Amino acid sequence: MTVGIKDVAQQAGVSVGTVSNVLNQPDRVSAHTRRNVQEVITRLGYVRSEYARQLRAGRSRIISLLVLDMANPFFVDIARGAERAARDAGLGVMVCNSGQSPAEEADYLAHFAEQRVRGALIAPADPSGQTLRNFRRHGIPYVVVDRVTGDEEGCSVAVDDEVGGALALRHLVAQGHRRIAFVSGPPHLRQVQDRRTGALQALSEAGLPFDVLRELPTER
């Protein structure tokens, strides 16, 4: 049998409003009453309905995070950071994995809109940006992760992949290497394109032909 807030109030000998205050505004309730209500909550195993709370408030307490590949340690670190920041704000994080698929990305973004999440962190998989444009119409705040966007596309937080590609290539050239492999990733990803651009710029600066760099694209 599901235990409701009325059951807690009856067992604790208080009003439903008092139980609500214990859960949401504990400073408005005396310490003795708080302890009494909390003991009853523990004994009955009461868990408040987040769905009902969301309906009353008109918004969710969940931040969604959509990444390209949860097997990538880079995105694991992002998820950990997002969870810490969300927890400090009294929010939770729902982590989803698009698998670098624009179709799966579109499905997840539609799901986020249906759930009316508080906000979203999105590492885009769709190179056209159409899924993000569709999502923007719902008015849910979002930040693009690991990709630079224009002002009209919203906020973004990203690594400068061109600089990263150039730094890596310069280091190898400085070590005397003249046959260099570039294990890239899916060529449609902006991050891969930027790293390649940076590497080629570094080759040009060094006066080396582009065929020094052998590209080995991967599906993931």
C-alpha cells in the first residue's frame, strides 16, 4: 500500500500542512514536532511524490545531460561536475547517451521537453544543428557542451580543439617525428574537424607537407 502525506499526518497527530512544512520549510516547525514527524516518515517509509510536486511548482528539479559517449572519460568527468553543481543547488541530474547518433539525440531532446526539465547540458551529435533548433522552441534553458556556438545559438562551454590539435602536432614535430598518425573520430563532429585544422596549421607553420599527417578516422 502506498503511504501518503495524510497517513503521516494522522500517525504523527499533526496537520497535513505541518508535514508539508517539515519537508519543505523545516525552520517553520518546532524541533520537537520535526523529530516526531520525521520518525513517522521513517517508520512508515513515506516518500513524497516528486511528480505531484513538479505539477504544483510548474517546473522540474531535474537537469538533463546529454553526452556523445559515456564510455569516454571526458564525459564521465563532465557528468561528475554537473552532479556536484546540481546537488549544491538542490537539483538532480539525468544523464543520457546519444551514442553520437543525431536520431537518438532528437529522441532524447523530445523526451526532455516532455518532462519539462529545469535545464539541459547538451554535447551535440547533429552536425546540422537542427535538433537544437527544434529544442530551443520549448523555452527550456540549455548550454552546449564541448562545442563553440554563435551568439544566436545560445550559451556554450568548450575546449579550443584547434589549439589542442596544433599543440599536439608541434610537440611531435619538435621531437623530430615526420610520420604522424591522426586517429580522429567521426569526421562530421566539429571537435574532430577543429583538431584536424589545428594540426594542419601547425604542419604549415613548420614548413612540412600535409602528407606527414596520416589520418585514421574511426566510427566512434
